[in-house]
Amino acid sequence: MFTMIVYGKQLFLHLLEKYPKKIEVVYLAKECDKKIFSKIAKLNVRIEKLDEKKAQALARGGNHQGFLAQIEPLRLVELSSLKNEEFLVVLSGVTDVGNIGAIIRSAYLFGASGIIVCGIRELKLESIIRTSSAAAFEVPICSVFNVLDVINELKVSKYKIYAADMNGVNIDGVEFDKKRVLLLGSEGFGLSKKVLEKSDEVVSIDIKKGFDSLNVSAAAAILCYRMKTL
């Protein structure tokens, strides 16, 4: 069975506070505050103390800050389970887990009911939990490799697809359908011509200064805010 390990003090404390039932084993690589240890003890799970070498191995070299945990695995959902939701975010070819995590967090904060990740064979779920600050537990995540299949299925389910592209219309002037999808492209190449052609509307952010584009996670936050729950 797949074991999911997360690490880092901030994430660990967030899980301890918000999702204590998801923690299965606690690993400590240094002494911790008595109040924190008291909360850990109340979990009634196994607590192991690790030396630095073992902690580094468990964190795969990441900055664990002395706090690691084995947690209940994050489970992906099927696309079919999302088709009654109003606002979905689809990522096409976004591969950086930092960007994926940040987008999931923004999407959740601004009312998206599901995330569909396309173009990745296997998601690094532990990293996504960490980079989303555990927001990945709050919003259903689906993985489908072919984005064109996803677009076709969502259109059949009466969604309107809004694709983000520098050459689109200013999103500030767009009226959104109730069942709506924000489609975001890869960090380096954006969305393909075929994907843009299949979308219902191509939207962009009006940028006042000299840079030609925003990081995809920053753009996602702005677009999700604009498309937030109607």
C-alpha cells in the first residue's frame, strides 16, 4: 500500500490543527514545544523519534524542520463526479508542483469546486499537499491525461470553457455562465491552438506595465477571483 509522507513545521501544525484524523504516524527529528507535543499525544497514533539521517531520507532531502508525518493518502476523484459542480479549473500541461499547489489554493479560496489536471502521467500528491498548504484536502482533484477529452466531456455536460491566453479578451468585460470552466496552459507554452479553438471564449488579464505575461499561478489567482462564485 502506498505510504504518503509530508513534512515541514508549518504544514505539520496545520494538519495537526485542521486534519488530525488524517495523521497516521508522527515522526519527530528534534525536541518540540510541550504544548505541541501534548496535542500530538492526543492523536493516539504512533510517535517515532528519528535521527537526522533517517529524517532526511524520509523527507527525500526536503526541509523537514524536525516535523514529519505519515498521513491518509489523498485520493483523486473521477471526472464524472465533478460534472454537477458549477466552477471547475482545468490545468493543461502545468507541471511545476509549486504552481499546481498554488493554483489549487487560489481556486479553493475563490470558490472552485474541482480541479482537473491534464498532461501529467503521475501527480506528486505529497508535494501538492505541501505546496497547496493542504488546500488539496479541501477541493476534489481529478487527473485525466488528454485535455481535449476533458473539454469534450465538459461541453457535453453544458459547461462553457474559458481559456486563458495573452491574446484573449479582457476578462473584466466577460459575463460568465453558471457552469463555467477556467482552462490554464503550461508555464512555458500556454495552451495549444487546438485547445484554444475548442474553447468557447479566450480571456486575458489587462496588464498595464511592461512584462508580457504573468506566472501561471499568479494569473490563476486573478482569473479565479474574477470568476468566483456567482
